[in-house]
Amino acid sequence: MSKPLTLTVNGQDHNLNVPETTPLLDVLRNSLGLKGSRYGCGLEQCGACMVLIDGAAEYSCSREVGTLAGRAVTTVESLGTIEALHPLQQAFLDEQAGQCGYCLSGILIAAKAFLDRNPNPTRAEAAAALDRNLCRCGSHPRILRAVLRAAAVMRRQVA
């Protein structure tokens, strides 16, 4: 049964009329047209669907939209713009960290949550933080270089 609810995504409130048990990923992609988060496994195993919920990287494939009242959802679409890329996006381009790109939106979200908590990480810390994200192309070395590059850029912007 559908029920009206308000969902805050990327700083905007959206009034929806969907069943409370609808996965957040379905609402983002099908109701709001935000296609950045991807369906990978549906089992919280790959991280392709990750979004930020109140600043923490969470799986959206299994998260019921009815549990998100009063919570802020942030998707990869809000990280930067074509004119002004987020340092993570620029670093991923500079390091050629994407191959097929299917996993990158989830990895970018997980990396943002991690760097927000730890602006000066080691390679081992970055690898551990991205452990929930699967890249089937094997781009992990470039992905880790990109995260560390972005961290350095972000530290300089703050200083």
C-alpha cells in the first residue's frame, strides 16, 4: 500500500506516494530520475548502489524508503558539476581510475564519506574504507591512488 512521504535528496524535499517498503534505489532511479546509483547485486555485496545517508555511506538497494523520514540522502549527482568537479571526481579522471565505470558512483560516495571522516588517510586506511565496494575490472590500485590524490587536494583547499 502506498503512503505519502517526504524524502530529502541532495538538499531538496520530494513528496512521494510509494510503498514504504520500496527500496531507496528504486525511488532514486525510477521516481526521481537519479541514475547515478546503480543496481549491482541487490544483496549489499558490491556497493554500486551506495548513497550517503546523513553523511554515512549506505546501501540503497536494500534500504526501505519508509525508514528515511527526517534523514538526508545524498547521491553522486550532487558531488560536483561539469564546470566544477569535486576533487574526488577530478582525481579519478587524473588517475584514470575508472575502466567500465559501473562501480564508480558507489566508490565515489564511499570515498567521500571516508575522506570527510579522515582527511589524511594512509593507503591501508583507504583500502579498508573501500572494502565494501567491488570493482570487477580490477582498477583498485588506480582507485586508491585517486582517493589519496583527492585527499591531498582537499587538504590544500582547507589550509
